[in-house]
Amino acid sequence: MAEKVLHDALAFTDELAAGTGLDSLGSVGCLLLGVVLLYAVLKLFSLPFKLLCNGIVGAVMLWLMNFVGGFVGFGMEITFTRALIAGFFGIPGVLALLLFEIYSRF
């Protein structure tokens, strides 16, 4: 049973490689195709984790800004969108959010 599954999987990769013009490369073409597909899938799944990490860093930067701003009577609501902006753009993003908050109060 396992041999049939393995045989079917190898036949499928051979058919897939034949459809892409990689059949002349043989098993090396299948290996290249597999590596490229694996790379694409890993890149696709790493994006949400990168956004999550940037959002956490942004929230920490906004919290520090609120902590320091508390001494002068300034505070800002930390939302998911603001945390992503601060995490993606870094310190310039935090400064832009700060300026936006100050000017939106007037």
C-alpha cells in the first residue's frame, strides 16, 4: 500500500514536471520545482508572523510613548492599527502618530 502511494506521488511529480518543461532535467527538475514551491509556501506563511512581531514592537513603542507622555499630561489609545503602523515604520511612525494625535485634538 505504501509503495503504491509513493509510486503515485512520484508519478504525479513527473507529470507536473513534464507540464512545466522540466522533464528533460529529470529528477533534478522535480527537485528544483519542489524547492521553489516550498520556498513560496514558507514565504506566504511567514508574513502573518512578521506582522504580528511588528505589531508587538509597535505596541511597546506606543506604550513607552504613553508612559513618558503621562508625565506631561499626554496619552494615546493603543489600537491594533496604530501598533502595526508604529511597528512597520518604527520611530518615524510613532512620531507621525504622535503628531496626528496632537493635531486632531485641535
